[in-house]
Amino acid sequence: MKYANVFVAGLGIGVTLWLSFGCAGGSIESPDAVDFSGVWQVSESDSDPVPDINKIFSEERKALIKGELNDPTQSAIFLKHDFPVLFNDTLMIEQDAESMGVSYSSSPYDDFKWGQKIQNGLKLSVIWRDTTLVIQKIRRSVRGTERYSLDDDGNTLRVFVNIQSGNEKFRLNRIFRKN
């Protein structure tokens, strides 16, 4: 019985954290004035440089050989898989009142429905904070947030990405222009 109580208490804390993870300060109602639909081309000169995945993989292989890579879920492979907005030059976005679909130039299609879900082991929270779409992602020890917002002209899409993966932290701005 003692272990059952500990399990139930842990489950309650987990559910509370999961709910607060995505719901605090946000809404699943999309603002009428914001529509990210269109074809967007990255502006490399205005964007931060993306992490060098090949260099990170090389460092991970060395750490693995030395026995220093303790948690394979911290691998950079999840950066490219879970945050494709960083590694693609073109975004083709379709948006409606309930979701946003993104086709990338060299990654699989993503469908972001407002609210929370678990997809392929990835916990997703997709909410609106005023006119900014906030997508929070958690896969074990990899945590990240993407914030999508439009400039006043409606022709510039700003995506701020903040990722924590083990000891690595990435904070990047990606700027896209509408074609």
C-alpha cells in the first residue's frame, strides 16, 4: 500500500506539471487577425546560424566511445527531428481555426493542433499567447519551445527557438519572408 500511495502522489504531481506546462497563460483559441498561411523563405542574413549537427554527432560519437554519453535521449538527432524549423529553408504553412500544418523543404510534414497531445514519444503543447503561437516540446531530457509571430507588415515570420538538451542550450531566431 505504501508504494501505491507514492505512485498516486507521483502521478498527481506529473499530471499537474503536464497541465501547467501547456496551459499557463495561454489559449487554444486562435486570434482572428493572425494567419501564418503561405510559403515562407528563410532569410539567412537575418537569422541566427543553426547548430552544426555533423559536429555535434562527431562529439557524441567520441563521448560514446569514451563511455561518457550517459543518456542517448540527449542526442542531437532529436534536434533535427523535433525542431525542423531550424534546418529547413522553406516552410509551407496552412492554418485554420484549430491547427497549423507545416510542410518543410526537407523534413516530414508537421500538424500542430491547438492543445496538448503526445505524438511519437514527444509531448506537445500548442497554445496562443496573444498573437504568438507557442509550441512546447518535451522528449525525455530534451525540452524546447518555438514561438511563431508575424511582423506588422504580415510578410515577415519570426520563429524564436529555445532548446535545452542535456548540458546543451540553443536560443535561435529564424526569420522567414513570405514568397
